[in-house]
Amino acid sequence: MADRAAREHDHFTLTRNGRPHAVIVSVAEWESPQETLELLADPEMRADLVEAAAAEASGDVTTEEEMAAIMAARLGKASA
């Protein structure tokens, strides 16, 4: 069961007397929400996330193409 949970990123609920008692999950499945909770527990990080969401909502973002052009220009200047 543990091997399958790790291999397939699956989870299993163990019961006792027909009621959920424990859960077996892969390490990756466990770490992801733990990292999210750590980020949300940090007031500065929470503020950064709110700011980023507001920027995205207002369209104040850099597209992939724009970022590629910026990086190409920087790399060109660095090698010149």
C-alpha cells in the first residue's frame, strides 16, 4: 500500500470500526500542502501573494514572450 501511494501519488484512508482513522499518502502529496501552509503562515509571503494576485487581476504582468525578450537583451549586454 505504501509503495503504491508513493509510486502513483495515491492515498489510502485506513478505518477503525468503519470510521476514518488514518491516511497513507506519498511524501510528495504530504509535502505540497505543508509547503502551502508554511507560506501562508508567513505574513510577508501572504502579502506578496496578495500583491501578485492583484497585479495579475489588473493585467500588470509580463508575458512569457516579453520576459524572453528582456532576458535575451540582458544576456546580449552581458556578453558584449
